Amino acid sequence: MSDNLIDPKLMEILSKKKLPNSDLYDFYDKINNGINNNCDINYFGKLGSEAIQIKDEACKFWEKAYKILENSNICNNINNIHPKKCCEYFNYWLYGMFKDRDIYDNIYKAWDSFFYELPRKKTCYIKNKYITFNKGQFEMKKRLFDFLELYYLLKDKLSDDNNKKECCDYINDMFKLYKEMENTSNKQIYKDEIFHFRSKFHGNYSELNFLNNKCPKMCLHLVFNSYNKTLCPIEDEKLSELKRKQIKGCISKQNLILRNDADTMNEKNSFEIWHPLEMYKTMNEEIEEGNYYDICSNFLSNNNEHCDNYMLCIMIARNLINLSKLNKNERIKKCHYFIHWLYDKVGKIYGNSMNTIQDKITVNKIFNVSYMILQKLGINDCYFDVISLDLVKNKERKYLHDYFENYNKIESNTCDNDKCPQYCKHIININELYKKNIEKCCTYYSENDYSDDCKYYFKCDQNFNPYKLYTKLNCSKFLSENEKMEEVKITLVKDYVQQLINDYRNKLKLMINGNTSGSLCEGFICDTFYMPVLLLFGLLGILLISFIVYKIKSSGLTSNKKTLRKNKIMHSIEEYDNQFSNINPRRERVRIAYNKT
């Protein structure tokens, strides 16, 4: 009978044997073995003759439930189960029994009669004294609870290839069941099960990643995405035969598309020829025929002329799904790679020799789909600029980002005499980009105290200054005098301000000595019209502020006087009330709110 109380599908996966080390199974086994074969109507108390009409199964159930409710003896007789956990098992045992609504319909009078006297009894804590669930709700609550309690046994089964698919399908069903509970109009019914599920999986990235690796393409990691009512929001369309044929045609061309794309990677500022970044390798992996996402289907065509559009869309969807599986900090870091990868792909597929976009309409569609995928996946920390798409600037930012991320590998490099000149020239090219961006991206208050405004492609830490790499690799001996690199030095805020002051003083001296035709006073402030107007508005501002301050002070004095007078009156009233507080106090009946059962 214990097997019948646990979800039959779950028991089938777990081989229908007595579950080893399972407190839940032991509880059900213990509680059911104690049920008598004969019905004893004495446990129906005052119901008397009405109990005779009760079905035998319901009668035996009520006898067992009554004994547990009255003295909780079952929890004392099961070893190693905490009383609180035991009572939780008992509640779900009730849910399992009440799935057969006939049982509850037969004993509901006895149930209500018992709880009428509940305050005088020592009972196991019952979550729902007044049963208001229907049969389907009982079943859903019980199924999810069994899954959560026995999940550790299912997890062990995932390592067995023979049962892997069956286990994954069941886990997927349970995750969908949780989503259904979350999205129901009255989810308060399932608050205990929702809390239990979230306690086990919410924020547990290692567990969700484990499930994603064992059960791929089920989107289990998206179970807590509140934007969507389904687990896989971008895979909700069945693949038609026509689309299958179109996809197959594009898949056959992908090697040509990817190879043409890769030919342009060896550029003068890129270190990828020596140190290819693994993240880009992963993002550029070939598309499998099974990687279909309906959100990209609009890019398919009958003649397969625009397979590059479809392939890029599929790669974007796949890479963003992989990002969504990471915890927040790791996702933000990997997102920087994705942004540079996406700009790089767009530039190489849709750009021309003039570094401009040839097909802006298609590129806009690509970006729109990317944002739709981000929204559906619930990723809100991986946004990119789609308005001012400057291919040259994006390339430069990618080179800088890759340089900083590759710095440790580059620093540990030992180049020979043949490769070092070219290697050092790459460092010089990066230094030019470093010099171009450092003032825009970094504000230095001291060498180690700075604000970083371009975090997704620039690092202000001076340990990453290309000149340090240049000197460490001894590049000066491999380059001619004209090719040697100058160090980019930081400018502190105080030094910058001092420089402005010095420039002003020097200009003033030159004007006094008559050595310059320039004017010290430049701009609209020295205009003969604006100067009087500014003075007039300044005077009006001073008068307005003075008036406001005067009104605040005067209103403050008035309010203080009113407060003192009010406090004095209230004090007199309190003294008067205290004199008569104990004289003939009014007595009222105690009103108790109750629920009619």
C-alpha cells in the first residue's frame, strides 16, 4: 500500500522496490501497516448510527487518522524522523488519501467534529483543518511533494544511461508542474509546495547546471523566469517538414559560412592568432541540426539564399541560452564576450570595405530578435547599443577587451627572434588604442583610486598598461628607433586642474605683456548684452532666496506657538480624564469571530 501512496510513475522509475534510506517510504509503510482490517465505528463518537452508512475503506482510514491526530503516536514510533517532518509526512499522507474524494465525503462530519474539540487535544499540526481542495489539487500537491522528497534518488538514477531519458522526462514534468502552480490564479493553495521547491532549487546554480547537463534542451534552468509561463519560451513551435528541409539546407552550408568568417580574424590589433579565447571558440561552434528555435524561423527562405541570417540567429539564441544558465556575476563577465562577439559577427557578415553596414534592415531584425531572446530568458544585465553601430569603434573595443582578458597569457609568452617583432608591433597598436580611450574611460584621483566608466572593454588598473608588457618582453631590441613605443601616463584630477590654472596664468601674462592678440575673456559671458542680463537675474535670485528664508522663519515661530498651546490643552484634558478613569468602567461581552463549518 505504501507504493500506492507515492506517485506510481515515480515508483516505476525507482524500480518499484522498497526505497533504501527513504524516510518518506518508511513513514508510509509504518502508518499503513497499522491500519486494521476491520472497521471500528467507535472512533466516530457522537455520530452514532450515521457511521454505519460509511464505507469500510473510509472507516478504517478514519480510525488510523484519529489515533495519529489524538496522540501523535506514529511520530514517536518511527526512528530518525524529526516530529515536525513526521507531521509534514502525515499531512501529505492525508492529501494522498483524499485524492479519493469518496473517503473525505464519508468522514467529513467526523473530521469537523474532531477539530471542533481540537484546542483541548495534543495533536500533530494540521495545515488544513478545513479541506477546500478538489481532487486535482490534492493530486498536484502530493506529486510535487513526493518528487522533492525523493529527488536525491532520482538524481542517482541520472547517472544510469538506461534510465536517463525516463528520469529527465519525469523531472521535466515536475518542473512544469511547479510552473503551473506558480501561474495559477489561486497559487495560495500551493504555497507550501512552491516554498519547498524554491528552497531546493532557487539560487542553486550548481544543481540547475547539473540538471541542464544531464537533461539538455529542457530549459530547466529557466524555471524561475517570471516573464514566461513555460519552461522553454523560445522552443514552443513544432518543426514542420518544410522548415526541417530548409534548416538541413542551411546546416550543410555552415562550414562555408564559418570558414569565410574566420578568414578575417587575423587583424593587426588582435592577439587571437597567438591566444585564441575559449569563449569565442565556444560561441563559434557549429550548429547541430537539432538546435532549432522557432524565434529564428522568419530568417529561413525556400531557396536557402540567406542562410547566414538564420545561422547567426541560431548562434545568438544558443549562446544566450548558455549565458542564462550562469550565476549573475559570471554571466555579466561572459556577457562582455557575447557583446563583442555579436558586433564582430555583424561587422564581418554585413559590413563592407568602408566599415559600414550594407543591409541595415536585416541587422535591425537580428538585434530585435536578440533583445526578444534576452527578455524571454529573463536576462536583464546583457544589453548592447543597437542605435549607433560604429564598426570601427566596436572593433577597437573588442581588441582592447581581448587584450585585457588575454593579458596574463600574453605576459607569460616567450617569443623567439622571428616572432617577437610582429608580437611587439601588436603591443604598439594596442597602446595606440589604449592612449585613445584612457581619458574617456578613466578618471584618476590617485594611481590606485579611479573611476572606471567602460567596464565592458577597458581596465583602468595600471598593471594592464601596455608599456609594462612592452618592457617585460624587451621589445625595444626587436624594433627600430622609429617604431619604439612611448609610455601612456595617467593624469590625476588634481594635476589636470593645476594644468588648467597654469595655462590660464600663462595666457594672462602674455596678454599683460602684449605678446598675444588673444583675449583672456572668451565666450558668451563677456558679451555686452549677456553680462547685464546675468547680473539682473543674479540679483533677482538673491531677493527670492531671502524672501523664502524669511517666510520659513516666520511660519516656524507661528507653528511653535500653536504647538505649545495645543500641548497645554491636551495636558489639561488628560488630567481631567485621569480623575474619573476608575469610576464605573463599562463592561462589554467578549466577541469571538469564528468560521461556520
